[in-house]
Amino acid sequence: MRQGLYTLRCYTIAVLTLAMGLFISFKLNDWGWFARSGALVVVNGIILTSHHIILHIHELNRYHPRNSYNRDWASEEKHAFIHNDNEHRWFNEKHGLHMLIGGTLIWAFGDLINLL
């Protein structure tokens, strides 16, 4: 049920974003704004698709704060093997998510920098 509400919220934000893009495009007679709103919908979709990554990162930070891994009973060799793999995988996925969102926003709005 909770996951369904999250999905509904993401769809609502996407529809409102597209509606705002349509409104601005009609008002300014510039359809580039509708295209830019599509990029914001992509970012919303990336967040929806990557929601499990975001939740897992929060879980890792809550149950395994930095430097707390040295408290388990595994040998030092096993300790490094177990934790380094998961830590690196989630670190890469988190930064990949940030890169996807940032790149999409630059792709959509980068040409507006010259207007500043």
C-alpha cells in the first residue's frame, strides 16, 4: 500500500510538471519549455526507479554508521571482503543516481546559462 502511494505521488508530480510546462509554453509561445518539463519528468522517473537504492542507502547509514563495521565478529580478512563489496556497490549506485539526475538537468537547461 505504501509503495502504491509513493508511485501515485510520483505520477502526480510528473503530470503537474508537464501541465506547468504546457502552460509556460502557451504563455511564452516557446515549446522549449514543454521539452524541459519532459526532462524533469525523466528525473522524477529516475528517482522512482531508484527508490530502492535510496531506501537501501538510508538503511545502511542507519544500521551501519561509518566506522562501525569493526565491531562484528568476522576475521579481518572476511570483514574486508563482506563489507567492502556492499559498500562500494551502493556507493557507486548512489553516485550514479546523482550523475543521471544532474546530467538530465544539464541536458535540459544547460543552454539557458547564457541568459544569466
